[in-house]
Amino acid sequence: MSETTPSDRAPDIRESFARQGLMTTIGARIEEIAPGRVVLSAPITPHIAQQHGFAHAGATFALGDSAAGYAALSLMPEGTEVLTVEMKINLIAPAAGTRLVAEGEVVKPGRRLVIVRATVRAAAEDGTLRDVALLQGTMIPS
């Protein structure tokens, strides 16, 4: 696997992200792309809330999984895609606030498997961030 600069894969990541119906549905957007690191965010709206008004764990997982996957993709050669092999989530606090912010990063790149993690935070009205979920998983080039 070759290391690339953000400009090498950033257009591919943006184009791929734009094709994700679920990310569009939850109003997600790309905040940052760097080699081995991608940050995504999504507003916490009634459409992604559970019955107590917090962001649903499914939305939290989807955003963290996508951030981690795109972090892996940022290190892949052009023409490569990635798929999630497995992903574990620890929900550590209610996702209360105005938006979710997921920071995905590569822990260990490999030729066949890439170990990734993501931290998902909820932004409060005043802009402070609180960790709400930790994800760790494995991506495979496709």
C-alpha cells in the first residue's frame, strides 16, 4: 500500500462520499481529509434522533464507520476502494447536542487488511465536544 498525499485521494473520497445515500439522508458532510485521517459531521435533527432526543446509535455508527473507511481509503492507491470487514462500537455517552463529529483514523495499514478507529463526539450548543462513541474495526481493499 502506498502512502498518498491528501490531494491524491481527496477528489475520489469526495466523489465517493457524494454517492452515499445514507450520508446524504442524515445531512453528513466532509470536514477534513488528510492521509490516514478523515473527519465527518452531521447535524443532530429529529430525523436521526431516538425517542429521548439523542442521536440514534445507528447514525452514530454510520458516521463513525464512514469516517474510518475514508481514512483507510486516503492511504490506498488510486482505483482502490475499501469495504468494512468488521466494526465494534462502544457507546460511552448519550449523543446530545447540535451535531455529531466523527474522526476516523488508520491505526495500522496493511496490504490486505487495514485496522481503523473512529471517535464520535457530540457538539453542544456552545461548541464544546463530548466523546459519545468509540469504534474500532477492519477494512479490506476492494
